[in-house]
Amino acid sequence: MSGNSIGTLFRLTTFGESHGVGLGGVVDGCPPGIAINEELIQRELDRRKPGQGGVAATARKESDAVRLLSGVFEGLSTGTPIGFIVMNEDQRSRDYSAIMDVYRPGHADLGYDAKFGRRDYRGGGRSSGRETVARVAGGAIAQELLKAEGITVGAATVELGGIPAAGRDFEGALLRPFFSADAESVPLWEQRVRAVKAEGDTLGGIVELRAAGVPAGLGEPVFDKLDARLAYALMGVGAVKGVEVGAGFAAARLTGSANNDPMTPDGFLSNNAGGILGGMASGQELVLRVAVKPIPSISREQQTVNSKGEAARITIGGRHDICAIPRIVPVLKAMLLLTLADFVLLQRSVGR
């Protein structure tokens, strides 16, 4: 296993590096006849591209213009592999030359050297958050497949820098800074970001994902549980350190009578299960929350070691976001879309 692909029947393989020629991917298994074009993929990519984070954004400028290479004819998928590429335009590899032999705290540098014996020090290569551009493009294709099944997915930021959002307006989140779940949180988050940026530091946050229209029974009851596969996909995003489904960790502090979701002839009365029971969808809305760590590239001096194991100090320059939010929000949405698309095809394959 190379770790560059995800999915069984609806499968995405990504390629490219942060400071290479470009990044791209291949979606294999997309059924024929799905409406796909560069414009709908670009719409999702524009929500992830550099510069979208407002006061928290990197100075790197990329148009992230996608080009479809195969698998689409006259606006419809052909059933063959869908290839796409996004060219890099604003690489500044010289920003990293001073730290080419020093391990950056919080990054994958040490792991790459331990595993491969060499690494691309220019922004982390494959471990860079820029790799996720291909995931968003793949997710956009999955989204079109799911639309035909009546499944819709939304994502919003519900906490930033320790400040929670009070509301849960997912439709409005698409139009707000930080993809905030409510308007009142935005000025508080902006103030927090400015203060932390002035200190040379970074922030984390929490993103909530929801999926409506997921049919009951989607998933598997043992090893390929729907919640297990969703957690696997979401934890595969570099900045993610935790995933909750439904009540999540709060369920551990409840009694069984409080945590169970009562059922009536008209449906469930609550959704502590997050729309998943026994590894299979219950027919309710899927609800997941994702913990996003602070960006590890900070301008404060840090203690570390070099590739020879010698003590060193490091100050990371270059152009970096103050927080992975909001740009990680469409990435997490894409991972949910990719996983659901795969399960839909798996369900079809066994005639359920």
C-alpha cells in the first residue's frame, strides 16, 4: 500500500508536491452519465485556494485552475478514469533552503527521513496541506454522483481558537468568513486571529460536517462500519487530530437513557448517534465534528534537532496560514463526499 489512494469502488489517487510542477489526481469507478465539468470542480477549489482565510490567510497566491484530462465527454462522465491536474504557479522554494537539514516541530520531516531516508524539504512535499487540492477536486466529482442519490453534504466551522459558535447555519456558512456557522462569531474570531498572529503563533479549531438524505442501511456492521470509514478518511487529513460522531465524547458522560435516541412511528426524537447505528446509517442526518490542530509553522523560535541528531533552534519563515480553518473546511467536506460515494457504489454492487 502506497497510501496515495482512498476508496474501494469509487477510488481517488492523488499525485504531486507543494513545490513541484503541479498536483492532480485520478478518480476511478465513477459511473457513466454523471454531469461533470471544470466549472463545478473549480467552484469547490476556489473555496480552498490560498488567500481565502482573510486575516488568517497565507500570502501565497495560486489560481488553482483545474484542467480535466480524461474521463469526461460532452459534459458527462464516460465511466473511464477521470484525470485532472492543477498547476503550481507561486512556488518560493528558496523560503525553505535555510531549514533543509533541520526538523520542523509539528511537521512530518522526521517521519519522512525515518521512512524513506530522504524528503522534499520544500514545504513538506506530499505532506503539505497543498496536496489536499486533489482531494477537493475528487470530492467535487463525488458530490455530483451523490446529488443523483439525493444526498447533500454541508460543512461549517463551529469553533476557532477556543471560541465556539452559538448557531448552526450551514447554508449561510458558505458566505461567511471562516465558513462560520453563525455571523456573531466572526468578529470574535477575527480579533483572536489578529492577536495570535501578532504573537507569531497559530490557532486550531473545530469543523462540523453534516450529510442529509443518507439512506438507512448504508455501511457495514463489522469492520467496514460507516463511522469507522468516515473517521479513517477524515483522520487522513494532515491537520486533523480527532473525530466525533453525534454526541461523541459527550456520550461518555451520559447515561444510557439519556444517550439513546427514542424512536416513534414518525421518526427519531434525538440524534446522539449522529445518524449511524451499528456501523450503518439510521436514515437520520449524519453529524460529525473534526478537531483541527494549530498550523505547526510558526514564526517564534523553537527548539529542535537537525538530521544529524544535533540540537538546533529554528524560526520558520515563508508564507503560512495562521489557522488551517477556513481552507480545511472544503477538504473535510470532500473526504466525507468521497467516502459516501464509495459506500453508495458498494451498496449497489451487492444489490441492497
